[in-house]
Amino acid sequence: MSSEDTSTIHIDEQIGQDTPQTEGTTSAPFKTLTYAYIQHPQQDGSPQYLIRKAGDDPTDPDAADPTGQPPWKPAAKAAMKKAVNAYEQHKKKEAKSRDIAAQKEKDEGERQAALEKAKEIKIEEDTSLPKAVKIKLHEQDPKLVKLRSGDSKAAGAVAGGDKDKDVDYSSEDGGRGTRVRVFGRVHRERKQKDVMFITLRDGYGTMQCVLTGPLAKTYDAVTLTRETSMEIVGEMWQVPPGAHAPLDRELHADFFRIIPGGKAAGGDDAITNRVAEKGDPQTLLDLRHLTLRGDKASSVMLIRDAVEFAFHQTYRETHCRKVSPPALVQTQVEGGATLFKFDYYGETAFLTQSSQLYLETCLPAMGDVYCLEKSFRAEKSLTRRHLSEYTHIEAELDFITFEDLLENLEHVMCRVIDLTLADPTIRKWIQELNPGFTPPVRPFKRMRYTDAIDWLHNRGIKNEEGNDHVFGDDIAEAAERKMTDEIGRPIFLTHFPVAIKAFYMQKDAQDPRVTESVDCLMPGVGEIVGGSMRMWDREELLAAYEREGIDAKEYYWYTDQRK
């Protein structure tokens, strides 16, 4: 405080400041009576509180101020009462905060003491026990993994926290479970009295592991964090009646260790704090390397793996051979506007939009061929129909008709779906991500483009400009979705106009305005497959180059096949 009289506290509602450094003098007044009272509570009638209000008359003879400012007046009784009440509430909050801080300090001290005690507990693997069999977490082969009965006294004891018979290899009655060694990352963990339940994940499956006794009290156990990499050894048991665990079994541990360098971060850096399941989408994308460890993201990746495998199997069954076309090319396939362009040692090159023209060069030597490669489209748009990079499955078939093409597409799609759903684990994930999904029913509906235009026109479904659909329109996604959802079955939409399709597509002999082309529209999804017959006449192909403004010299290798 300054040398001014501290028995009087000044409050100026116009220029005052409520800060701990404010002195409450005429030159440094508080802004509110409540804050001033909390800083300088009244005892035995002192200090007094003088308030200057912005609306007061500076000529008031009862409180004249030589500066010409509004006068200082004693605080009103109602205002004082309000300030006193606020002060009492403030004292209670401060007392509560001190109690909480003291309790936190006490708890932290006890926690640190417990951690120090936990560090004293050392565990080693008992080499006298049966040799452990190393398995993956999904392993169920009864020749490798035998389960001890889960309805025994020991199982009930573990479930209830009794540690007397958690692991016992002394039984000679053949009822012992296999002692196994597993590796994985902590997917979930919870404690129940002196028992610790850990769900381990290794990418192949999950397994519940039970730690009891000294194992559950070690420093590594009590500080365990999700995504920590562990090795756990123990006996395989059935879960007790009424309990649940992956594959209805659990590992009762007799030893565990943290893989060197495998202890995951805790606190603010813990994965549960960095990638919340319903967090900001942009944050989840930026932390995709961590998001992938979640149930939803990982199941999508595993379904994708199963689908790709099903495509390989389906094409192998149909004697279609796999090739790997180049990703760096000097020609366009789907139009120059969507090309990623770059300098290739002084020459212009692009990331491939499609490998179909390169696949065609392999037909004479290899027969029917396919590829499962990356394609790239320079379409900067945040929609589900626009991806800058995606996995592209393409095939080229030799000596076929247009109807052969449609039948092949239908077979491949249905066969891939059937193979994917044949795996019960994959089927379960698909049902969780897309409840109610059912495989498409064959045969797919065939509908020509002109019939689709009439269908949309008759139902008053407009194009993107708000006009009636006419021949030559590129039917937009919204209109396609309405059509497929109402028809309720997969549609092969065929014979699109020449002007809206790629230059290499064969014209229909009966109607040269359109091509022998097809898009497959799936209810609830939209377009999922496109295809066409290839232009075979050399002169017609050269005319198509000219029509699209394409330099035929760059396509010499493609044109050569028409000679």
C-alpha cells in the first residue's frame, strides 16, 4: 500500500481495476465493492469503503471533490451486505480448495509410496513349469491349445479375487490347460480388487489375460498404459460361467514382461487422450497412425485386406492373370484435367489415372489379365466420390462380347462378396459397420442410358441445373441414388453417349451415338464399377484422338495394336 490512509478503501466503478496489485487508494481504486471487500475484509468497523459512481453529480455539496470528478460516497448498506455474503462464499471456496489440495497431496504421497513399494516386487519366469507354446492371439487349434475347465473352484476363486489357486500345473488328471506364450499390445485394462484384466491385441485377434497375486502388484502392472507391448505367459482357461471374454477363454498368467522400449506413454500423451473415438475429424486424420489402432479403423483395414484377397482369389479362379502396370506414365486415359503432372528428368509425365490401356497390351501374351494398383486423379473436392489416390481394380478380357462383359462383372462382384462374408470374423465386422447389409441378388437389372433418362424425366427428377434430363446429360450422383434406391436392386446402366465417355470406348453398331459401356449402380452406394468394350478399328481410334485433342504420337504403342 502507499502512504495514503489505509483505513479507507476507494472504489471507482469507472476507472478502477480489480487486481491483487490494486491498493484501493484514490489514485489506485478498485472497480467493484465485492472485490475490494474480499481483498480488504472489514474488521471492527475498519476499513471504510468509499465509492465513486459514474452517474453521480460532481457538484453534490455533501461530497464535493476538488478535482471536479463525481464525489466519493460511503458504500450503501445493501451493497455492503452483498459484498459480505460474497466474501463468506469466497472463504468457503478457499477452504474447500485447500482441503482438496491437501487431499491430492496426501493421495499423491500415498501413490508414490505405493509405487516405490511396487518397485521392490520382482518377478521371474519359473523354468520348472511346462514349456510354453508360442501362439498368436487368434490360435484355436485344439492340438496346440487346450483349455482348463472354467467351472472349477480355481476359476471361481480368480473371478472373485482369491489368489490361492490362480495358476496350478500340478494336476495330473489331464485337466490342465496349455501353457502358452503370447505377445501383443494392451488394448484394454481394468482392475478388480487384486486382480488385473488385460485385453491383449496383436492384429490377428484379442485375448483376455488375468494377472493375480504379485504379478498384479508390480510396478509395471500398476503403471500399465494402453498400447504397451507385452509378453505374457500362462495357462489357458475357459471363462467362468456367466463371464465373457474373446473366444470365451482367458490366459491366467504366471509371468509377464514389458517388451524393452514398448511401454506406451501416459498422461497427456496417452493414446486415449490424443485420439478420442468421437474427436475432431481433422485431428483424427492428422493422427491417423494412432487412429488405426482403434476398433473401427482397424476393422475397416482388415475388411479391406479380406476384400483384396477375395479379388485375387476370384480372378485366379477365372484364370485371369495379375500384372503390375506402371504408375508413372506419359499418356492420359480419363481426360487431361484430372492429371497429376510432374517433371520426369526433363520430360513431362503424369501419375496414372488408370492402367486399363497398359493391361490391354498384355492380352496377346497372357490372356485375360487384371491389376490391383494405385490410381491418381487431380480432383480437389471433399466428397466421397473424389479421391486423389485410391486402389484401382481393373481387368481386361480377350475375345468377349458386351454381354460377356456384363456377366463377368456380375460374377466377380458377387463372388468377391461371398468370399469376404465367408470369414465369420470379417462378416461380424461388416455387420457392425453396416448393419443390415445383404449380398446383392442376381441377375442385376439391365437398363440403357436412354431408358434411364426417360425414367428420370417421367418422375420429375431434375439434373444439377434444375432442368429435365435430356440425352447427353452426365447423370449426377443424386439422380443415380434416387433411381437405384427406388428400384432396389443393382443396375447395369449401359450405352452411354460418346461425348461423355472416354475416347477408346467402342461405339454401338446399332446406335453410333452411344458406346458399349456400362456403370454398375448399387443401392445405397451408387456407382461402383465402370467398363466398356474397346475400340478396335485403327482409323476410328485415330479419329477419336483428334476429336479429343490428343496427340496420337504419344499413343503409338496403343495404336500399334490395331495394325
